[in-house]
Amino acid sequence: MRRPRDEESFKEYSYVLRYRKAEEIIEEAGKNAGNLGRVALVFPNSYTVASGSLAWSWIQTLLFRRGLNVQRFFYEKWFRRFYSMEEQIPIDEFPVWLFTFQFENDLLNIADILRKKGIPIAAHERASYHPIVIIGGPVTLFNHSIVEEIADFVFIGDIECSIEDFASALMHSDKENISTELLKINQIYSSKYGKRNFYNCIGQLRPVPVSHYTTPHSPYKNKVLIEIGRGCIRRCAFCVTGYTKKPVKFAKVDDVIAILEENKDKEFGLISATITDYPYLDKLLDYLENENIRFSVSSMRVDGLNERLLRLLKETDHHSFTIAPEGISQKMREIMLKDLSTEQIIRGLELGNSVGFQHVKLYYIIGLEEEDTSDYEEFYDFLKMVANMGYKEITVSINPLVPKLSTPFSNRRMIEKKEYEERIVFIRKNVPKHVKTNFESYKESRIQYEISNLIAKETLEYLNEKLR
């Protein structure tokens, strides 16, 4: 790609190139010769968020292995040209745009990209010269109507299930044939073309999803990501994963170890809803410990912690660990179907302290109608107990409940802003002085709530209002 001449475009070009140069490529994925099958894989959020998602890498790898020229794109609000990671090619030159829709609030970014590139947000208003817009990802599992008026095609479920047919469809050189072939795929939904029957599918994790690059800019700094579990065996009432990603699939431990064996000089990020529910964890830890492999995990349940797991994490220069009690009292955890006792939480915290962790992060959700003063008193007493364990730093993350479709909380209301702010003041006044509190933005949480509950006919009006 020739460097752009105008100052703003060059600034954007250089910004993308800086991230690309920081990546260490493990397996080339992208940059095929020619224009046949050229696909833009767009993660509609910042590079840091995108690089923390295995999907942004794995989807590209799967399609690239089947002969497609797939190049990655990410989003910044100030972007105008949108250059690809692999060759810094403007997104306009790609006939197919494939969005991975991971977080509800990213819908605004998808719409912003379309608007900036002069593409109608409404799919039915697009002409033949506009790119084909395909949207897939976790959000479509619990409410595909959010994007049905925006996407030409919605891909529902895991791409592995239909990868051969999907890749074959995208290999066509003209959009009419691409569209015709996409409509034959069971996992494709399209309001624009009248295809409303679809079949959801959960992938088998064979081959095991693994990232093809590492980067210091990822939340998993310089780590190869490996997905060892998909879905969640739990049914927490506030979380869509336990209700949309069924049946749960786990990677075979020998397949995971084979990847570790091939890349012994790397550090790894093990991705799953919670590593402590991985059925082959002991064998995996045996290998990690015996080979002295450094790793981190995406999530773990406090009731499944053991001394060896925490010690191995500590040896990978982890200075803190995170657990999610969610409910501020035992009563609230039971209402949330969290299936976690105060005694189990205390035991996990004591384990963390015993192996040398000096910083613990605790994640909570508030804003349920059943909360009362006694729940908050239990919360403050618990934090005092944690403070007395000897941790040098305790961080509490407070988030308002965002009721989601497909969960038992789908019909609940979200706490109002004034009420949430009053509870923030109340919490700040009463937590132990050396406990640090972080509060999720009400504005961002409210947008998440609004978008997750949109129905098709509301989406375009909502986006037009937000993008004014």
C-alpha cells in the first residue's frame, strides 16, 4: 500500500501500521495475492479490545487456510479511511465486510463505520456497488433482530460448523453469486433476502482455536491465546452465556498440549468461561508445571481454586487475581443463581493470600430490586474481613445489573441513574478506607441495556438518534 499523502490519512495509516509492527506473527493469516475472495474482518472496537478476542484471529485463520484473502480491521472514533492490519489497504477496496459483534455497544461503532464510508445503515437501501455486510458473533445468539435491518446476512452460531460452505461462498468473484451461496447455509439469517429459518450450532473445538500472533498491546500481553472451553455449564441468572452457548464444548487436553508443545518458548492465555470448570484441568496443569510454561487465564470461579493453580499463575508474574462474588450478600447470590457461598469465597481468598498474592480484585453487580440495607451491611462486613487477611490492595468493581434477553432476568428493569448514583455515594462512604472502588459508567451500561433489548423495527431509528 502506497503511503497516503494527506496528513490525516497518514496519521491513521501510521497508527494502524504501528500496531501491526508490534505483532509477532506465529502463522501467516492474510495477505494473499490477488483480489479473489478479499474479505475485511472487522472488530468494531479498539485494537486493545480486538487483540484480546481470539475470534479476531481465529476467524481470519480459518478463512485464510481455505484460500481467502482476509485482512483485519479495528475501530477508532477518529478513523476515516480504515486501513487493514496486514497491508494497510483501505476498507473500501474489500467487497465483503465481516463484522464480529462481541459487545452490544459496538453496534454504534458498526453504524459509524458504515456512515463514514457512505454506506446506508439500512441493508435494504444499499446498491449493488456497496459491499456485502455480514454480522456474526455472540450478541446475535440472544437477539439477532438487533442487526437484521443492518446486515445483508447474519451468521448465527460458531463459524466452524459451516466453515467450508461459508468460505466457498466468499470465494466467488461477484456479489450475486456470493449472496446466492450464502443463502444456502443453514446458519445464515437474512431479513433482506427473506431467509428467516436458520440453525444455530456450537463448534467442537477441533481443531483447537489458537491465535496466530502475539502483541504487547493485548490484555493478554505477548501471549498466544488458546480456547479450551466454549460455553458455560453454569446458569447465572444475569449472564447470557449459560443460556445461549449450549451444549458446552471443551477442547481435548491432548490437542491443547500439542499446541503448547509446538510453542514452548511462548506464554499462553487460556480462554474459557472459567478454567476451573475445565474437566481435564489436572492433566493440563501437570504439563504446564512440568514444562515450566507461563500462562494466564480469562476467568476462574473461586469455588474451584486450588493452591497449585494459584501458585502457577503467581509464577507468571501475576501480582493480582480476580474473583466474581457478583452478589453483595448470600441472599443476593442466591437470587442471581450464582451457586456460591460466602465460605467458598473466603476459602479462595485465603488461598490467594497464602501463595503470595498481594492484590485482589472483586467483581460485583448491584441494582436488583431485592437489595436492602442488610445486604449492604453484609457486603461491608465481608470487605473488612478481606482487608484483615493481609492483602496490600483490594479493588472492588461495581456494575449495575443489565438485564439480558434469554436469561431469567430478561423481564427485570434496569436501575435508574439517580438511584445508581445514590448507591455509589452510599458505598463510597461505607467501604473500608483502603479498599479501592471502581464503578461502571451508567451511561455505557444503559446503552448496553437499550441495545440488547432492541427489536428490528427500532434499531435504525435508535442508531440515527445516537449518531446525530
